[in-house]
Amino acid sequence: MKKRPAFLGCFALILGCLAFSATPSFAQKKTVKACQEEWRANKAANEAAKITEKAFVAKCRAEPAAATTTTAPPAAPAPKMAPTTAKKPADGRQAEYARERGR
């Protein structure tokens, strides 16, 4: 059994699912009832701005529903390490090993 093609196939499938799961094209529109309730909650402000319920509902339906997921705050930067001075190896074998490791 060849594992590499199976691994690549699974990887491509997972990557494809992740790519399409976050796109806004799949976002659902709000219902008319939800838009009407939102307008009624802000009725005074909407009437002051001369926005009719019909116009508000039309605009509300055109916009995708708000995403329920929130983005994580950016991670704090890693603390900077103080520069260290390199110690000289005690014997020749350790020096040779250090030279080989540094390549």
C-alpha cells in the first residue's frame, strides 16, 4: 500500500475544506423577521435618520449575517533572549563536534 498518495489526497481534501469554509459566499442572509426586529429595536434612531422599515429591511437582507466566530487576539511576541557568549570546548573532540554542528 502506498501511503504517500493517500496522505496527499487527505491533505488536499482538508486544505480544500478549510479554504471554502471561511468564505463569505456561503454566509446566510438574515431573515425578514430578524431584520424587522432589529429595526424595531432601533426604531427611534431609524426614524430620526428618516429610514423607513421597508428600506432598512431591504438593506439588512442584502448584507450577510454577522459571523458568530470571533478572531483570536494576536499572540504576544516572544521575549528576546539575551545574547550569550560561546564557551570554548574543553577538549579537541568537543571542538570538532562544535565545528561540524555549525556548518
